[in-house]
Amino acid sequence: MDNVSRREFIRKAAVASGGCAVFLLLGPGGTGNASHPAPEGASPLGDYDWEQHRYAYLIDAQKCIGCGMCVKACKAENKVPDDNFRTWIERYEISEDGEAEVDSPNGGLNGFEENVTHVKIAKAFFVPKMCNHCAAAPCVQVCPVGATYRTKDGVVLVDPKHCVGCGYCIQACPYAVRFLNPETHTADKCTLCYHRLTKGLKPACVGACPVGARQLADMKDQFDPVRKRIITERVAVLQPELLTEPQCFYLALDKEVR
């Protein structure tokens, strides 16, 4: 059975049986014969050693101005299909009676127009969202073929050669950051621009932010200034009660944000 037909067979089996057939086919753990060699450049014998790094992400919600430059940069760098987003921006408007209105027109790609409302707004702010690259990622746990995995440097990736497009990981993600790519028919999401990380470059969104609201940290580098901020300042994560151990940290995160 070739790779394409095998993928289609497993996908249909997963959808039809709720995963039971795939479990029987692949055995306990659901990883089958999937193996993930170090991505290009990530080798102790090359220029990049993925065991020498562990990445985390820091978002300063107080700095974000909702300009959409990060969304534009992400789409251009990663060729994200129209109407899909690897990262987006949400606008929160809190009325004087404490009600929160949240919107994200076209993912914040083109910024935000002034909201015309008769409700008095007590405060308003922007919050970038993306994959949290969780250390205890539900998406990794539910993938029946091991296509979703966490690298040795802490980045959650999807191996398109193994993904069967069953959508389990998309449903399992509590942050709704995954989507089924309409062109590849595989799960898609933020990769922290891993192809850039292995070359010593920052993610496209970090470089595009004009106010420094997005920053990347290497938690294994004791001199990394972003690492120091994560360790010493009052950071928060989204939905900490889920115990997914997100590696995307926020500064100045309001209690209304989920």
C-alpha cells in the first residue's frame, strides 16, 4: 500500500470508528511506525543542535497596538492559506458594567476599525493568540499516528508525511489554534517559524512587531534577556487550570482573556 492510499485508509478508519480502528492498527500509544528525525539543520553534527535550546514565547499584551503586522508577516513567511491563521489578534472591549466584547476581524490582519457602540467602554486592549507549544500538549497525546510531536527544543510540530487529516488534534486543542489546511489536507498551525530558528533567526512575527510586543526566549541560555523576564516578572498563561503547561507566556494579561 503506497503512502497516499495508506493515509486515506487510516483517515477514513479514524473518522468512521472514532479512533478505535486506528488504535487496533497501530497499537498502544497510537504512534505506529512514525519516526521524526531531527528537522533540517537540527543535528549535533551540523550548525544547529536542537538539544542545546528550549524555546518559549513572551507576549506583552500591554504593548500590542493591534496593527496586524505580525499576522501579515506570518502569512507571508509560511504561505498560510486565505481565511486561515497561524496567529491572530483579538480585541477586548470591557464595558463599565464588566461585560467583555471580543472581536478579531479577519484575524486582525488589516488592523481594527473604531467600534461604534452605545455602550460606555471602561477599557480596551489587544491580545495576540497563537499555538502555546505546550509541554503537556493534548494534540500530541491524541494523534493516532504520531504526526504531531514535540521537538527536543520544545516546539510542537506536525509531520505532514504522517498526518492523515483526521482532525483529532484540532478538536483536542483547547486554544483553537489548529486548522485543517485546505491545500495539503493535513493539520496546520504555528511552528515558531522552525525553519528560521534552526538558522539562528527569530520567528517572522517577532521581527515584524513594531513595538516589541512579541519576543522569543531560549530557556537554556542563562544570558537570554527574554528568559530573564519570564523567570522574574509576573507572567501568566492561558487557561492554566488545564495543566497543558503552555510555553507561550503573557505580560499584563487581563482576567477576561481566555
